[in-house]
Amino acid sequence: MTATSAIATHPDVVANLNLFASWLQAKMAYEGLPGTVVGVVHDQELIFAAGFGRADVERDTPADADTIFRIASHSKLFTAISVMQQRDAGNLQLDDPVEKHLSWFNIANEFGEARPITIRHLLTHTSGLPREAGSNYWQEFDFPDLATVRERLPGQQTIYPTETRWKYSNLALTIAGEVVAAVSEQSYADYVQEHILTPLDMTSTSVVFPDADRARLATGYGCRMPDGTQGTFPFVDAVGMAAATGLSSTVADMAKFIAWQFRLLDDGADEVLAANTLKEMQRLQWIQPDWKSGWGIGFGIEHTPERDLIGHGGGYPGYLTSTRISPKERVGVIVFTNSLDGQPQFISDRVFSWVAPAIVAAAADEPGDAPDPAWSGYEGPYRSLWSDTQIQFVDGKLRLFAPRSPNPKAEWVTLEPAGDHTFTIDGPGSGPIGEKVVFSIGPDGVATSVKVAEGISERVAYDIPIQRSV
């Protein structure tokens, strides 16, 4: 998947991607985030893939689109797909009681009126099962093997009756993975490899992490503490919980996973799954009381006024990740981070907010606005005693904004040409509207500082390397 189309090079798409990159670079610099990798897919094309910061801080290893991350609960998507493949093959039905396929499924049920737990309940988080498999493995880093999961089950009990409340459960998806193993007569790991990963050419994605890939695995970091320190996490194997949280992958591989979904949704292809089966999985099975989000079969679904977003996130010791698609726009966004304060969904939201509309416009052949080549020397971050300022060409104008703002587009001002290296500020707010912005230019034609009204800011550079592969 390479960026060769007019969409990837459309000036408005490029400008909004540059805005996003500048914003993320500043965010990571000020928040001390180690590494983030972002991929943006339009239909079958990976139009943007870049690593920001480092996969390992001590070794100064840059993060990039081929860096491997533990993607944790993304595993639930692959488990759900596996179940649906077996459903379509006639080996199970979604409304089968789990006990039909797993005779050892004997958790205590405190609700006599509740319907039996079915496979559908497992995949839609409406089973009422406990969240976990009976121990504190998220902090003690000793995930149970499958034999231990089975042994603990009789000592656990359901939390709610089936179909009465949405309750996220790693235990439920672990059980669903064992249903796949039972009806397919393969281990969960072998099944996913043979029936999903290999057909989709996801060569850097695994259920059981291979030792040969250890050098490509990003180091997992904890939250940044008040004293500025940030601890690391050991490598943790999900063992028997793999169907819920065991997979590892790269942004480049997950871009293939997104492109596959668009092939099925848009073209009616029959590849890994029948197109109608994927559509069934991405339809609401459960809606939350606020009507803003819900759950399909394995997939989470979010509704906003602009778009519906379908996908999943993941949290693992040292890693937070997110993969979501907007079917209406045929845009998918992947964000992988290697720290527990990485905020991947917040980062993903910025891409959908800023870049997706530009992609849609480019796909509709709407003309874009190219910047004056002379302005390239002005673009970049500047700093005064008070704050950082970013100068960037976006949406047809040269803009001035605070790069650390949660939403620069809501606050920026426009720089209108007013002479040699001089502009006038136009826009809302109580700042120096109508006053002059004057750039001081170095011998290489790049601005060294900018004077905004009477305040002067010097050009700076953030220590956040960017490894852009697309």
C-alpha cells in the first residue's frame, strides 16, 4: 500500500496532515510521550504513515510504521471474525449456549431468571460475565494459561443477568476464543494465523509473539510521574487470555486490515469473510443509554454528528492503541502509542476532525489551495517567554496558532500579506488583531524569529523525531 494517488498529494490533504504532525510533535514534546505511530488509510491506499518519537528512549530507537506494538484488545476483533467464519461454515450459531461447545463452561449464575449465556452474548459484552479471569494479572504480569482459566471458572460468578447491561469482559472473549478452538479443532493462535493473518498478508502480526521480532517491539512505558520519571514495563505474555488481549502488530499491517474492510464494505468482496457478514458485525447489537455509542459483533461503534466510527482500542502494560474506520468517508486511522498516557483515541479524533474532510473533498475532485512557495520559510514553531506559536499554511491561508491547543483550528488567526516578510493578523479573539507580524529571515531564506505586534518569538525545534514512510 503506497501513497500514489492525487488524494495523497492534494494540497489541502497535505496541509492538514502537516497541521496534525506539528500539533502531535508539540503535544509529545511537552507531555514527555516516548513514541506514537500514526497511519491514515483512504479506501485501499495508506496515504500517511509516520512514527513520532522513539520506540525505545534509552537506545534512541525511532518509532516507525514497522515498529511492533502490543495491540491488546484489538485481539477481540480477530476473535469475533474467527467466530463468524465458523458460523458461516455451519459449525455454530451465535445464539448457541456456550455450554453446547464447551462442556467445562460452568460459572456460577446468581440470576435464576437469566437466559443461558450464548456466543452472541460473549461477542457483544452482554453476557454479564466478570471482566477478568479471577486474578490481578494486569498488575502482577502473570496472565493465566487456559487450564487455569478453566479451573477458576467455577469459583467465579456472573455479575449481571444476560442482556440486561453492557459489561466489557476479557473473560468473555477468552471463552469465545476457546469456542473457536473447539469447533475448528485448532488452537486459537493457529486458527487466526491460518484463516486471517496469512490471507491478509499481515506478516508482522502475531498471536504468540515470536522471539525473532523482539528487536522490533516498542518498549512499553508507564505514565509520566509528577517528578518527570517514566518507568518501563517488562515483556508480558497474555498466555491463556490471547483471544482477548494477546495480539501484536504494526501500523503497516493494520492498514491492510482497514483496507480489507473497505473492500468488503464497498465492493461486496468475499475475502476472509463474506461482505454481508462483516456488515452484520458492524451493525449495532447493543446501544448505550446516551445513544452515542454501542457495540456490534466484536466491533465498537461511536456516533458523532459528522460520522460513525467503527473499530476497537487496546490497553496493555506499556501500550495504548486505537484503530477506527469511518465507512461513510472510507477513511481509517490507526494510532499506536508505547506509554500509558499516550491518548491514542484523542489523537485519532484530531485526524478525523482535520484530515478526513480534506480527504473527502480531494476524493470529490474539489480543487485545493497551494501555498505561496515563499511562505515555506515562515512555517514552523516559535517560542517566547510566554508560549509557543506555530506558523503553518492550512486550508488556503497562512495561520498562526498555539500548537499545544487541543484544537488549533478553533482558535487560530490568519496572516494576510502586507509587505516584504510582513503580514497583518485577521481573526477572532482578544489578541493583537489587525497588527503586524514581521519575520526576520536568515541567510538560508528561513525565518529565525517572528515579531507579533511588539512581542518576539525565536524559532525552535522539538526533540521529537519523525520517521515518515508514506
